Amino acid sequence: MNNKKMFIHLFITFGLILGVILFVFERWLSSHNYSFIYSWTIVVLTYMICGGVIGHLLKRAFDEQIRGQEALIEEQKRLHALLDSLPGFMIVIDEDYKIRFANRNYIMKYGNCEGKFCYEVGDKRRSCENCSIEKAFNNELPLHSEEIIRSNRVYEVTFQPFCDIDGSKLVIRTFYDVTERKEAEQELSRLHSEMSGLERLNIVGQMAVGIAHEIGNPMTTVRGYLRLLGEKMEFQALRTTLDLMVEELDRANSIITEFLSFVRNSPMESHYQNINDILRNLYPLLEADAYSQNKKIKLEAGVTPDILLNSKEISQLILNLSRNGFEAMRAGGTLKLCTYIADQQVVFSVEDEGSGISGETSEKLGTPFFTTKENGTGLGLVTCYNIADRHKAKIDFKSCSGKTTFFVRFPVTA
């Protein structure tokens, strides 16, 4: 625009000077008695030549200016396309807090807001207190912050001041949704804390294994001597007390055995075998348990393929789940053991007729040392989960009033 005004003024000035020169020239021709036609022919030719030259110069200047403006518009289009392609939200704000430009993502989320005040987008009537945009304008330095904007989403916000080509001051505000990243960082921190705790627990477990072995050896010796004393005639009067001491030692030994099973991490040898064979070997022992508690047991063994199993660990898993079922029932209840194929998995289920598992208790099942029994250790079910995990099996359950069923699902191809 300034160039255009300059050329107009130059054209007028040049025209006036040329007019004065031609007027003087025409007076000179008249004083020398040149004909009227001759003199004005020279004047017209001079006007045509000068006008053509001036017009050509002006056309070149205007064409260059138009090309520059078109190039600037094209550059702005490319810049806007680049800003629209950014994954975050971006707006350009002037010193009056009006939005000069908003990229596509911002418009899609907040609507077309160009020309509006930035605080109007947030449904406010005036600028915010301690406005970061104002600070960016005053300090002329970029600002970085984290803000919670709508729906409790966390955004990383940047305010970058700059000057436009016309000299006006602007601020680019960009913000990216980092909620998932923050959640991932928190989860990573939590996992790191848990891993540190597990490492310490592993060290304690290794120490406890050694201590348990050292305790088990003298307990075996004491138990043997108590049995020996109980067989002698002079100690028959103390036979009841000695038997009670042996029972307590056996109970302590069973707790140590459960604990050792819980902390065992070393892989055990597995072979292809049928879970029904293991169940049938244990069934007389389970029948004896049921009879001693005035309860019943029922076995429904379906046709199942051989799978990779460690017989000792699977026996312990069956005994733990079955005895948990017995303890959950009153006298006269029936425990039902089943094996079958479902969804290409070998399923072993234990169904009891107990009172069911409450919602609060179900959330804590499998937690070490959590138990609802008076004399429980809280390691029996945890041991089952560990055994299942080593066999790449999954344990789940369903419970309602009067019935609870635990399912152990073994993959056919381990």
C-alpha cells in the first residue's frame, strides 16, 4: 500500500514537471514562429513517450507488489496447513486477547473462535487473574505450565511470544493432552515401588526359607522323641498331653510347608499326565477328610487329555481347594469335584455348599496372609495361585448364597 501511494505521488509530480516543461517548450516554439500543428505534434509525442515509459515502470512495480502479496498469501496458507497438521491445540492471540488464528483441532473442539476474546472460549467475561498470556507479552519470554482443562484432562501448555510482519505483538498458545502420559508415569512409579517391595520380599523370603528349614529339623527330632516317650509305660499318664504336643508340632510343620510352597520360585519338573489320575489317587484321602467332618464328597471325572503337570504341585492345589471347601460347609454338606473340557481347556472345579464369598472378601482373595479362618495362615489359596501360574493356568470363581465354585483352567497345549 505504501509503494502504491509513493508511485501515485511520483506520477503526479512527474506529470506537473513535464507539463511545465512542455508549456515552456510550447512558448519557445511560438516565439520562433513554428506552426501550431508542428508544436503540438511534438508535445503529444513527448506525452506519449513519457507516459509509456512511466506506465511501464508503474506496471512493473505493481506486478512485483502483487506477486509479493500472492507469495505472502501462499506462505500463510502453507503455514496454516502446517499448524492444522499439529497433533495438539494451537491459537494465536493479540495484545487485546483476541484470537487471530486457531488450528483445526482447536476449532473442532471449541468451535470457530477467531475474532473472539480468548477468555470467552472458557465462558468467562474477563481475562484471568495472573494471566499467563499477559506475562508472556510483558516478559517476552516463553512460558511452560500444566493445566487441568475441562473433564479433568491434564494439558501441557506453552506460551510463545513473537512479532508479526506488521510489527504487532502476538502470542502462540499451544497445549497438548498429556493425561495418558501422566497416568502412565504414575503407573510406572507405582510398579517401580512394587518391584522394590517385591525385591525386599524376595530377600526376606529367601532368609525365611533357610530359617524354616533350620526350624523344621529340630521339630522333627522333638516329634520323634515325643512319639517314643508316648510308647513307654511310665509316660502313659501323660499320653494325652504328648499327643497334643505332637498335633501342635504337626500343625506348625504344615504352616512351614505352606510357607515354603508359597516362596518357592524354582521351576519343577512336569510330565504329560492326566489330572484324573492325580484326583483318583487323592480321593481316598479326601473321603477320609469328609467322613471325619461328617460331610460328603462327590467326584465327576470327565474325559480329559494328558497335559503337562507336576503331580506334587497339582496334588497340593487339589488338597488346598478341597479342604477350603470342606471348611466353608456345615456338617452334612457335599463337596463336588469335576473335570471336563471347555474352550480347549482342561477345567478342574471344586463346588461347595457354603455360605458364599462376600464382595469385600472376594477382592482380597489371593492376597498373602489374608484369611477368614481363626487358625488360617492366609497362604493356602496364594499357593494355589502360584502353582496355577507355574502351569500357565488361570483360577477364577463364582459365588452366591449357598454355593461357591472355584475353577482351575489348564491350557491343553502348555
